[in-house]
Amino acid sequence: MAGRGGVRNHHWDAAVPPECLPDPSSVLRLDAHLHWQPAREPLHADIDAKKTCGVGPGMSFANAVKERVGVVGLVPCAVGGTAIKEWARGKHLYDSMVRRAKAAAGDGEIKAVLWYQGESDTSSQHDAEAYKVNMERLIHNVRLDLHSPSLPIIQVAIASGGEKYMETVREAQKSIDLPNVVWVDAKGLELGPDNLHLTTGAQVQLGHMLADAYLKHFGSTQQPIS
């Protein structure tokens, strides 16, 4: 979710496709200091601050749903290169995500979580086989801590990672059978030169896929969170 579209050799090319252009009146983001500001690429620049961020799926998602749902408030929380166990309750990443979500909820209602993660869990059989249990636990904890037992979760089935266990993680993602949990498939979208992260064009496509899933399954609602 942090987005590496247009990033090469730790440098972002600053190319923003039309689908990702800012719309200050309709698309906002919660910055690292918990203040709302007009959303623009790269969405995660002050969140995944130790890495170079580029285009991700968030802006194309927001621009695709805004006509149906009104003002969209995005809450970037992603940190690239992290395993699912690093998002366990009590860990820094999880606690930061919940803190940011609660801050955002003070100005609206949390309507969905967009989750794109898992490549780091393809490096070992143990991590890959534990993915489903860890993800289901994360969903349970997020819903409990945000007091939203039916909070929609839209997860992305990964497109890359360690070849040996990538399919194990993908199957885990696709097999989660919980209410209001759906998935979209990134497999087949174009990868960049690192053969790991999606290209800018593929990030735009993924954002549209997430938007279609959101509108199809969860209707006309306001202020989705990513």
C-alpha cells in the first residue's frame, strides 16, 4: 500500500498519472501528525519515511469512488517490507495504525480497510503457513479495537515475493472466510524492474480494482480508510 510506482534506485520519478491527481475538495489524507490535508502522491511519504515512496493504489482508489461517496479521507498506515507478525497487537505498527484510525474516526466514520501486504511472508515455509491465522487475528483485533465488528476489509492477493512460498501466502489470503472480508488479485499486474513492486500503471489499475470491490460489496458510503 505504501507505493513504489515510479521508484528506481531509491529515486521517485515524480510522474503522477491523471488518475492520481489531487482533488483538495474531495480527497484528504491524515498526515503523520494527525492533521487532515489535501491528499497527493506520494501518500506515504511521511509514514513510510525510511524508504522512497512513489505512486500507490490509494489516490486512484479515492478518485474512483469520490463521485459515489463524497469526500474521501485516506489514512495511510503502510510500511513496506514488513511481515504480518510485525502487525500483531502490541507491536508498534499495529498500535500506530489503530491510533491513526481512531484519530480519523473523530471526524467521520471508518468505512473500510485496504490491506496490501504479504511479500515478506513468502521467505519461509513457517511464515507462509502461519499467514492465514495471523491475518484473521489481525482482522479480529482491528475490529475489536475500533469497536467496529463488521468493518469491511479489502485485501490484495500478492503478485510477487519468494517463488517457493508465494502461492502459499496467496492461497491463505484468498481462503479467509470472514464476514465483510473480500479480496482482489494483483497477480498479472505489471511489475517494475525489481520484479517485486508494481509499476505506476499497475498501481493505478489496482486502485481501480479496490474501488470496484468497495463499491460492489459495501455500497455508497463515506470516508474509506486505507
